[in-house]
Amino acid sequence: MLLDTASLYFRAYFGVPESVTAPDGTPVNAVRGLLDFIARLVHDHHPQALVACMDEDWRPAWRVELIPSYKAHRVAAEQPAGPDEEVVPDTLAPQVPVIEEVLDALGIARAGAAGYEADDVIGTLTGRAEGPVDIVTGDRDLFQLVDDARGVRVLYPVKGMGTLAAFDEAALREKYGVDGPGYALLALLRGDPSDGLPGVPGIGEKTAARLIAAHGDLPGILAAAEDPTSGVTPALRRRLAEARPYLAVAPTVVRVAADVPLPPLDAALPAGPRDPERLTELAERWGLGGSLQRVLAALPR
């Protein structure tokens, strides 16, 4: 089981009220919400291995160089020269180091790499996996990794943190009309405002799905756009021709990396905390209460 950790703690932050605080009044809603979510995942799905995948670089320079608008709307305003800082609520940012410390004390593996997003870490670990993989994320970009032959599916929160939709190939085809690899192509054609991807003007989700169904991949779609007998309308041919500079670079930006340099890690789910003493300190300092106890109760199962 691979967690898109930032996606999940953002959801926890907005799903659990800020009135959930540490003894000193500091909000810990994201910490406790994420712990509750992990407890439920472990209890319900019994993963043998679990990795919390981290964003070491939420807006990699190599993606921005190809598409400058990539996540540009999320950059904090008036930042000094240096790495971009993501807009994060003031009461969430201090909770992230706490989340990391608690995961480490529990013994739940964390993985990240400089210059890469959590999506890329997930793509790399999915490629290395020898058995089935559940990817837990609120980010549809990772639908591109769905692969029935390898047992890769996405568990996607659809209502707060409590209800998950399991996306295999059948579910993807039913909702979007494409398979896993086809979803990446659909996303780059349609565009994605949440990631600053412009897409091809005039091509929405349904048109993108029809093009993929008829012509397979991007080279097939572009070849059809140049063939007057292909059935592609003149308006679509014009739009695709005008978007060729974008289409030349978008696949590299949209496609999840599969070759992230990751150090060896022990992803086995622990039966108990790695550092009980430190975990007790953190529990008392941050008032983690029942949320932490539910994780500890789920682990030995």
C-alpha cells in the first residue's frame, strides 16, 4: 500500500475541524485525521507493506521548464528568490513535521527524493513491486498506474476520508472510457486546472476519450489529425495542429516517473512502534489520544 501522503493530510486538514488541538491549543487536525485514516486502511485492507510517499519537490524544475504554468497558481505570492513555496494554510504547515515524526516513531516507512513529487515515488515503487499494489490518493493523476494484470488499483476518497472508491480498469473505463495509460493521455488532452495544465483548447473529457478510443495513443491521434479521411473534424484537426508545441512536451510532464533514485527501504508494516519512548513523548506533546491508539491497535492485525 502506497500513500500519497500530502494528498491525504490535506484532506484530513479540511475534513477534521481545527478545534482538534494539542494540549497547548495548537491545531493537530491534519495529524489526527491522517492517523485515523491510516488506522482504517490497515484495519480494512491488511497490507503487508505500507509506504508514506512524500513530496520532496512539489513543483519539480524539470516539469516547470517544459510547461511553465505547471502548478504556478499554487506558488505562494511574494516569495524571495529561491525554491517555490506552495500555498499551505498557516495552521497546516506546522503539522507536517509532526506527521513525519509520528510516522518515523511508529516505524511506517517514508520515501521521497529530491526533485520529484510523491506521484513519481509511487510510480517507481509500483514498478518495483512484485505483488498487488493499492495506491491511496485523492489525486486522479495516479489513475494512469492502474493495471489489472499487475494487480495495481487506486483507492480514491470520494466523501471526506471515510468512503473510498476502488479504481481498477473496469471502473476507469466506466467513468472515463479509458484504461490506466489512457488516463494520462486523456488528462493532457483535456487539461487539468488543478495542476496548471492547459490542455488542448476545445477538447474536453468526452472528446479526448473518443479520440483515444478511435486512434489509440498520441502519435495515432496526431496522425489521424493529418489524414483527411480519418474522420477527425476540421475544427479538431486545427486545434491539434495549433497545440503541437504543448503536445510535444506534455507527456513528459503528465507521465509519472518510474525511475526515481530511491534508497533501500523496509516497507514491512510493523507489528508495533519502532520507538515506543519517542512515540509516547509525541502523543503527550500533541495530544494524539485515540487516533494514535487506533493505529497501534490496527498494526498487530
